[in-house]
Amino acid sequence: MGGQRRAHGVETLVTGRPAGRYAHDGRVGWHVPRRGAFLVPPWRGVTALAALLAAGLVAAGLLQKRYCFEHGWGGSDVFWHACFSDLPRLWAGTPLASHALPYAAGGGGIDQPVGTGLMLWVLAWFVPRTPTSQQAFTAAWAVAAAACAIGIVVCTATTTRRHPQRALYVGACPLLVTVALVSPELFAVLLVSAGLWAWSAERPGLAGVLLGLAAVSRGYAVLVLLAVGLVALRAGVLRAWCRTAGAALVVAAGLLLSVQLSAGGAVAPYLAWLGRGIDYGSIWYLATLAGRPVPPATATVLAVAGWVLALAAGTMFTLLPRRRPAIAEVAVVVLAVLFLTAKSVPVQASMWLVPLVALAGVRLRPYLIWVSAEVAYFVAVWLYIAGGSEPNRALPAAWYAAFLLIRLAAIAWVALDVVGRARRRPAPTVTADPADPAPQQSVAIAEDPDDGAGVAGGRRDDLVLVAGR
């Protein structure tokens, strides 16, 4: 074979490049290059199966929302049949219906971040203006959602090079049935997943571009970017992360500025968030159920404090364990804290966690309990909201509070499972460097638990907190 060569005693096949840190022994017949092949050959079948399942579950979501496709999205029936979706409202109540840019300086624009709004604007050009255009627009998003779900599966499988079967956590996730068509959430999730893949492939510039696009599509991407930075700080590769963060900043600022100068209204969704009060899914909504709602200004303070607390928790989790945690593990912990302190945790926000939980290798039992809690909450919240029109048929407030607490407890359990597994990992071996009398950490390549570490993979720690050990 012309591309066959020897590198460090490991036979290199397929790409002809030197064997990376994920290379297998030549007797296996395949290796996973650090760069190069996008799909892992031994697991192509698993990746294809997960992608097929993902597309099928999104299609099942169309059936789950069949009533609204047949009867429209008006009235309280959308809640009784659990087929509510933001897509028809975004089409009928914004300039998307006229194929115009959905942002305007005088208001009346779309209430979605710029990245998501521009994606929907492009999608709107494929929808004709007819009496059934709402259905057509929602169906067009269903096609796009299936493509996004497949992309997330592929990114997850190729990021977890040694465990691509974890992509089944994404492909077989029942949340694709319940929430994939509620809002255009999967677009930002795809960008975040692609950004993490690019970082794992040691392409910090591309990772920055993708995460920058994700940040102006959904704000949680900023926390994922910071989670990457925390791991890079501990591994001593902060310079590479600065390239990623710089590229993300340039892309995000450039896109926001371009829309603001051309149409105006680019920052309106963020300003609206500042003035918004507590809403469904938030732990603070329990006060509303008790008849003592939290004022909007206080809600904003609590939400901002939640972001600070999430970053503090991520920092401690990154720097305290004996073994450096994986990037996805840090991201799961940070987002869990965010969910527990946010103004609102809509049902579709659960998709943010799905690929991160898969990348973090969460055990099957916590995963299944969390997903079951999400599905149960999905039904409960619509039955509770429907009480505004028919209180006698609605879910009582006490029961809604119970499902809300179960959901948040399940999210916390997933985060605690991640923390517990990370803290139980053994400390890295310590060897003496002949050139340095002080012992240095030396982690064997095969022991590195994070396939997505990118340039941080296989490196000894540069910064570790030892207080309290």
C-alpha cells in the first residue's frame, strides 16, 4: 500500500500521516488518526444507525404534532394535544412571511438571536406564500431539524473517537420527538457540536468560527466556549484557546454589527431578555405558583448571578480533581448550574445538554432517568398552561411544581454523576524528569479520558488547585 509507513513503531494506514495519540496496534487493522479521516471506520455502522434513528425520531415528531398541522396553532387545543410550536408564530407574526430580513430598528422583528433569525430567513425563501404557509414553514424546519440532528450525531461520533457509540445517546433520544419542532434550537446545538469537533481535531480557528456563530444563535454557546477555556487553562494551552475565543468574538461581533447597521434590531432580543420576568421551567417559578412572583429586575439579578455561579462551579470542577476532566464534563456541570438558576428553562432547552451528555459519557441509568423526567415535564407543562382556558381540565399547580422539581433534580443528578466519575479517576502517574529534580506529571496517552481535548490531549497539567485535598 503506497500510503503505508512506519511512525513510532505503529503502522499507519488509510491516511499515510504519522500515527497520532489514538493510533491502535497494527494488528487491529484500523487506527483513529488525530487528524484526517472524519468517520471512524470500525463504527461507521453505529454512526449510520444513530443518524437514521435521529432522522426517524424527528419525523415521528411530525406525527406527534399532527393535530396542529391539520387544525392550526390557534386556541388552547395546541396545549391539550402538546403540539405547540414557535415556528408558526415566527412565520405569521414577523417579516419572515414576506421573505424580508426579520429585524427592524422600530420593533416588530423576530425575537430570536441573530444567528437563528438569519437561518430562519434563509429557510423562509423556500416556503411559498399560500394559505397553508404556516404548515409549510414548520415542515421546512422539520426537514432542516432532521439534517441538524444527523449532523449532531456525526459530530458526536467523530469527537468521541474511541467511543463513537455514544452518539446513540443523541440519535435515539426521545426528545427529538417532543421538542425538536418546538423551536429552531437544533441549529445552535449543531454549531456547538461542530465547534467541539473542530477543537478536538486541533483546529482552533475553525472551532472559534463555529462557536462564534453558535453564540449569536443561542447564548449557552458562550458557556461552552468558556468551558473549553477552563480545560485549556489547566492544560497550559491557553494560547490556542485565545485563538478560538478571538475568532469567535470576531465572527459574533461582525454578524451582530452587520445586521444592526443594515436593518437594526439585532440587539433587541438581548434587551428583551433583560426586562423579562420569571417563566416556566425556572426554580423561581415556584414563587409565582405560591402567589408571590419575583419582580423582573430581581429575576435578572438572579439570572446573572446564576451565570457567575455556573462559571465558578465550572472553574472549581476543572481545577480541583486529581485528573483533568473532559471538556464536555465541564460543560455539563456549567449548564446544569445555569438551568438551576435561570429565569426560564423552556422544554426545548433540554436539547442543549443531549450531545454534551453523550460526549461526557454519562452512565445509561442517569441518562434514562433524566430523559424520562424531561418527557414527563413536556406533557405536564402543556397541561398546566392549558388551564388558562379550561381550569377544570388542567394539571393542578401543585402537580406542575412536582414535575418541575423532578426535572431539575434529574438535571442535577446528571451533573453530580459527571462530577463523581471525574473525582474517582486515579491521579496521573508521577515520574522524575532527568533535567528537572522536581517531579513532573506524566499522563500516559492511553489514560487520557477526553477524546475531545484537542491540543490539550496527553499534556501534563499546568495549573491545578490543591487546597482542601
